[in-house]
Amino acid sequence: MKEPKKIKLEEHIVEFVCDAGEGAQKAAVSFAKVSAKMGNSLWTVEIIPSEIQPPPHTMGSTSGNRIRLSSKPVTNGGNLTNVVVAFNEMNLLSRIKGKMLANDVVVIIDNKWANDSDETIRKQYREILDDLKTKGANIYEVPIEEKTMTLIDNPQRGKNMVALGMLGYLYTRDMDILADEIRSIFKKKSKEIQDNNVALLTLGYELAKETIDFQYVIESTPFKVPMVAMNGNEAVALGAVAAGFEHCSMYPITPATSATHALSEYFGRMGGIVHQAEDEIAAIGVALGSYYAGRPTLTITSGPGMALKTEFLGLTVMTETPLVVVDVQRGGPSTGLPTKIEQGDLLSSLFSTPGDAPKVIMAPTDIEECYHVMITARKIAEEFRMLVIVLTDANLATGTQLYPRPKLSTESFPLPIDTSPIPPGTKPYDWDEETGLSRRIIPGQPGGMCRTTSLNHSPEGKVNHDPDMNQKAHRMRSRKLMTLQKSLKKPDVYGDKEGDLLVVSWGSIKGPIDEAVDNLRKEGKKVGSVSLQFLSPFPPGLKEIFSKYKKVMVVELNYSDDWDDPMVNEDTRRYSQLSMLLRSHTLVDVDCFSRVYGRPLMPMEIYDALSKKLAQKSK
Amino acid sequence: METLQLEEYIEEQCEIKNYTLEDYEGDVPRWCKGCGDFGILSSVQKMFRDEQVAPESVVAVSGIGCSSRFPHYLNTYGFHGIHGRAMTIATGVKLGRPDLKVLVTMGDGDCFSIGGGHWLHGMRYNTDMTVLVFDNEIYALTKNQVSPTTHCGTSTNTTPHGSVLKEMNVLSVMLGITNVSFLAQTASWTPGHLDKTIRAAWHHKGTAFVRILQKCPIFSPQAFGQDGKVKAPFTFLRDENGIPVDKVFEKMAPIIDHNCKDLEAAKKIAMMEETSSPLGLLYYNPSIPVYNEELHATADKITPEEKVARLNEELDKYTI
Ligand SMILES: Cc1ncc(C[n+]2csc(CCOP(=O)(O)OP(=O)(O)O)c2C)c(N)n1
Ligand code: SF4
């Protein structure tokens, strides 16, 4: 047989989709793991069916993974899909409808439906494939199930391994590593089962070799440091344990819940507890009570849960109790898009409480930061006696990224709970005029008995209605934000440090923005980008950074009106959330480009938006 | 052995730590003259003195309402929270610090209305804490609105022509909650009974719930007998395991024998329309699992170094 042609690539995006329960996710995760072991960077996204038990052979039952492989570090899911392996045409259709596939996509699909007894299926199978072909797709119809049945009776329990073998061939994966990986998945099963699965893998490899006359080669360099692969919710949970959190009080809500599942696992072994409260109000109430009593505690939720927590957010600020709240953002308003990404909770996190409630808001940009942010958040919460809200999102929650294995030490843990006596006369809110900071007294400390109240209070912690005292207490709580702000460093600018356009963002959209900036700079455009890890307080120097560019634009995932909408004008236009804040903060005419597609923006979409902005005559 | 400060050493040797009532006095109470809350406060303070409770070992948690000012007047740690949510904060304190004693004070609106969910679930958790509800059958702090326990037909600011809903039978509600372990009722103007009930509640391990019928002479003088006169519209429950009934009360009100460990009997008493408010220990079950103990039993107790080691094992699983 002729040697297959080798096609060298810097990166590629491959999807493996099937009906729920057919094992695409398991196979795809193995594929990703082996690719990582061989030295590829990656970003994987789970494709999750919308229901628990959807009817098979429908778009809604599509389950699987989307994997971006690269020879260079990746920070996001990238552009359109290059290769898709599908077990039936409806799985494929769901990806076409989601506009996720490149025109020249390579499709590998089980051909059994071409001759299905049901005429409708035969017809739709043909139509979908023909349609794709006319758009430029390269389609391989392969007898996946038929071949699987030469080895086992129930193809449902093995065709994922055959497909995995095919991917192994297509991407020139080391089949020994892949076989080892399969054996380790089935390590609790018998040797016979392991052998059978490896045989299926080999079968798939040979099948692909017979059918496809080329192979992709994505250059890989084994990593110099040990790497970990996990999703953002697992990173938040591990980061929380590493930060020294010992309690989590929560109420289940997608897409935050899996972080608390992970915490429940870890805490059992590591001396912590998870309390599932009766609702989100109770969840934060318990967390607040626990932290007030000295135990580092967090609560994890998503938008609707944040809405319920607002009165407690205010109480946390008023009582200057440390607390960390993680909001894994999803599409809103109301129940919105429960499993999908949006960056819609920035303004509500800042302003949902009645009155002025200064708080810290942080946003990790990738999965590695999801881990590390938890350590910083706890330290700030305790040192400043402040509420820290960490805004992650559904994309981070379910995406998997490789990052250097964190180094652990007891240094990231808090000191044991202080039970030392309190000197007579110590006040619970002995505000330092310059910093607003005061020493926290913890229940149980002899001599420190004092009241903590939701009402305005004096430094002694006593209810106080005096106008000057109310003004002062507000000033002191606000002052803490100023103190923190002074300790932050000016944010780094990516790309050109001055030029025609600066893109400003926060959270997980940083990755695709930076890629778009790279591509524009390759064309000689003078563009830079800056991502804000702190949204409250803003880091110093923003106005100065903005002044170095002709245009400044925010790109984020929440709703704003488009300038080219004929109904929109200066008076009516509603801006996106971060741009609104930055406009008032800097008095710079910050524009915005934002979408609520329920998925991350692709680098190419951002590239288009930035190009348009650059070409615009006026600011 | 822990090293003690000199003063502590002397104190310990001479046992001079002798708490007096003053040690439990916080700010001067600002309730109205004749308010039933005063009696409850002094009853708690007396109990602390008698039991020689270390003030720093107690956290008093409340919501919002006249009754919720309680922690300010008690010189322990105190958390005056937000309306309806005291049970959640208290649960957090106990879960976070099982070594602290937790006392919750709420009003009837606070507990049975806005805090309804937390009330039911708090009882079901059976976290170790003492819960006192000051039930004046009215919203007092917000000036005279109907409460879930206001008697049907009562004229209030929101029901000027008489309230239309029948009052909530909170005792029978609680007897229907899985895990209820201690449920008592007493009144702010039956001092001996109040003291004994609060003391029994304090010693209970689990959620000890005490509904205290409380006089608000300003907004609900009609609720429990006329004009503050001790006209007792209640029945005492007598039981050797329950709250002892003083001789003086025997002449004042009917007494019925009740076995507080008998849930069905308790339910019957709670449901009896013709009997006026039963005072005493309605239900008692010391063998219900205590939430904070159960939950903490699920977690291994380890040193920070061991935690790092286990975290590393966890990271191994994610390592490529
Ligand atoms: C969220 C919220 N809603 C309403 C109020 C207003 N409010 C304060 S106390 C109270 C009710 C007080 O009645 P109760 O709980 O029976 O306590 P009492 O004053 O009678 O002791 C209300 C409605 C509030 N503080 N917070
Ligand atoms: S209004 Fe009623 S409950 Fe409130 S302090 Fe006055 S008497 Fe007590």
C-alpha cells in the first residue's frame, strides 16, 4: 500500500459527536490526553445534550467533545472545526446548525444510515451529506458499526474505540501510548476486556488507513514542566482547597454545580465540609456565619443564585465580614441559557445591593487563573475584611486546558483561627483613617465580645444614626477599595503599546482577542489589548494606557446595541457592561462590540469586528 | 499542656472567674415600657450566670425586628443580621465553629413568614443551637401589620377591617418536620416557667426550639390576656421529663399530663382547638442526629502538611 501523505499543521480542531451514551466523550478525553502526553497543547469543550435522556438520533441527543490541538499554548476553543467524526447524520446536523464547521471540514461518518430500513433516515442522511459536499466538505463514509461487529456483538459498547483508533491514525498518534491509555481506563476490568478494547482500537486504525490516504502531523514538543489538565470548575475547587477554604455552602445550579461536586470529593479527604442549603439565600447566610466565626468559607453559584443573594452581599459589606462568592456566569436574564456562556453579571455583581456596597470583583481569564484566583481572593477577603466576587463562566467551567502543575505549600493556607484574648478597649471597627482597614475580632476570643450589625454602626460596633458617623462608615468601607487599588499594578498591554486600536476585555474572552490581535499585527496593524483581572477596583493607569491609542473598544459577551442597527443612535444606544464602566471611569469614548450567542466568540469573529473598527472613519 | 498567662493561671487556681449578671449586660435595652422582651433578656442572663457560661463562648444571632435587637443587649458575641435569615447565619456559625454555643432570637414575622424556609429546614438540620422566637402575634418594629400568627379577625394597619386568614398553627407545623428534637412553648410573663424552659433548651443537644408568647403592650395587648393582667389563656403540660410547673400556676390554669417523648400525643395537643396555648415541653427526642456532628464526621481531620500531601495526590490525577 502507498504511504499516506503527511500534512503538517500548526493546529487543528477536531470534534467527535454521537448520541448520548455512545461513548464519544470517553474516547475524546483519551484522545486529548494522549495528544497532551505527546506534547500538544489543547483546549477541549464538552458538547452536552440539552436533556438528561434525549431521544436518540436527534440533534438534541448530540454529545461529545470539541478539541483544539496545537503545537503552541492555547487559551481558547479557536475558530471553526476542521474534522468531525459523527455516528449519525443528526449529530452532524446539530454541528452544522450551530455554525461550528469549516466549509472544507473533513467528515468521518458511519455509513450504516445510507441503507437504513427507514426511508426518511436514508433521505436525510443523503441530503445532509450532499449539502455539505457542495459547500466543500471532504466526506468519508465508513462502515464503523459493521466493522465493530466483526469483533463484538453489541456495537454500542465498542464503536467509540474504533472511532478513537481512526482518529489515532488521522493525527499520527503514538498507538502504544493510546493503547496504554485505554488499558488504564479499563484497569479495573479484566485483561480480556482490556485486550478487546485495544483490538477495537487497532481495527479503527486499520480501517482509517484503508480509507484515508493522508495523515495530519501536529508538531509536538514534550513539556519541560509537569502539566495538569482539568476544567475551570475543577480548577476553582482545587484552588479553593489550596487557598485554605474549609467550608463550602451551596445550592445546586448549572453551570456552577460541578465545582461543588469536586469540592465535596476533595473536602472529604482534606478536612472540609460542603453544606447543601435549602436555597441560595441560605447558602450565603451559612457561608457568612461560618466566615464570621473564623472558618474560611465560600459559596459558589450562577446568575439566578446571585440575584437571590443580594441582600446578604450587602450584609457582608456592611459587617466587613470576609467572604468569597464564585459566580460561574451563564446566559441571562432569568433562567436564560443555563448551560451557556455569557459575561452578563458584571454590573449586577457591582450594583445589585441597595446603597453603596464597595466590594472586590475578580475575573480569571483561563483555567490556570481559575486555580490561582482563589488563593488571592481569600487573602484579600481576610486582609481587607471584604466581599470578593469571582466571576468565571460556563466556557471556563466545562473547557479543559493544560497548564503547569501548581506548586503546593502550607503557605497558601490561612493561620489557625485566632483564639487569643482581646486587649480591653479594642473596637471591632477601629478604622484606620488612611486605609479603612481594621482588625477583625473573631467569636470565641476572650474579652472581644462585640456586636456585628446590619445597621449603620460606630467603631465600637454600636447602632448609630448620626449623620457624620454614617458618612464616615461609608468612607471607611470605600477607602479599603482605594487601599487595594494602590497595591495593584498597572495592567500589561498585549501587542502594540500604542497605536490605532486598544481592545479591552475581562474574563475568558481574552484568549480569542489576543489571537485576533496577533493576526491583525501580522498585517501591520497597530493594535493592542488589555484584560482586566480586577473589575473592582479597576487597576491603576487605565486612562494613561487608553490615551496611547486612537480608538478604544471593549469586546465582551453581554448585550449591547450595534451601531449599524438602523434604530440605534447616540441617544438610544445601550453599551455593553464593561464599556459602560470604563466610559464613566476614564471619560474616554470607549466603544464596544459584544454578542450573546451563548458561546465564546471565535478569534476570526473578533478579527472581523476589530478590522471594521479600524476602518471606521470617526472614533 | 497549654501555657497559661499569669493572670489566667491565678484565676484558674483560685477559681475567681465568677460571672455575675453584669458580665452579660450589653447596651441598655431600648424596648418599650412593659415589653415582654425584657423578661426574656433577663431570663437568658440569669441562666448564663447560673450556668457560669463564658461570654466569649456564645454567639447570639438574630434577624430584624424589635426582638432581634436582643444581641445588642447581651454581652456575648452577637450578630444582628437581616430579616428572616437568622437561622442561616446561626447554622453557619455552628458549622464553622462547633466549639461555640449558638443562641438565635427571632420575631414571629422574622421566623414564620419571611424566614419560613429557613425555619423548616433549620429544624430539619437539627444543628446544635437554641432558638427563641418572641411571638407577639404582630409585626411590631414596622408598626402593626398582620403576622402569620395574628388571630383571625384582628384589626391591624394592613387589615383594618380584621384579618381574614386563620392564624398559623406553628406548633403542629413543627411537629410535622422530620428531625424535630426539642419543641417547647412558654410565655414572657410566666417567669419561673420561662426560666426553666430556656434552661432546658440551652442544655439540649440539637435544635431546641422555644416559642415564647411575648407581650407587646403597644400593638397586641389583646393577644394574651387583657392589659398585661395575668389572665392565663393557656394550659400547662406536666411531665417528669418536661418543664416543672410551679405551684402558683396550678391555681391559674388547667394542667394536663403529657409524655413529651410521644410525638402523636404532642401532635394531638398542638391540634386541639378547644385547648388554649399549651405551655411546656411538647416534644423531646434526644436521639435525633445532630447536623454539625454528622457533617463534620464526613471529613478527615488532618494537619496542614498532610493536606498538602493529599492535595498533591489529587493533582497527580490531573497530571499528564
Ligand atoms: C427584607 C426586609 N423586608 C422587610 C423589612 C421590614 N421589617 C423589619 S422588621 C419586620 C417585621 C417585624 O415583625 P416580627 O418579625 O414579628 O418582629 P417584632 O418586631 O414583632 O419583634 C419587617 C417586615 C426588612 N427589614 N427587611
Ligand atoms: S413595639 Fe411591642 S415588641 Fe416592640 S419594643 Fe415595643 S412593646 Fe416590645
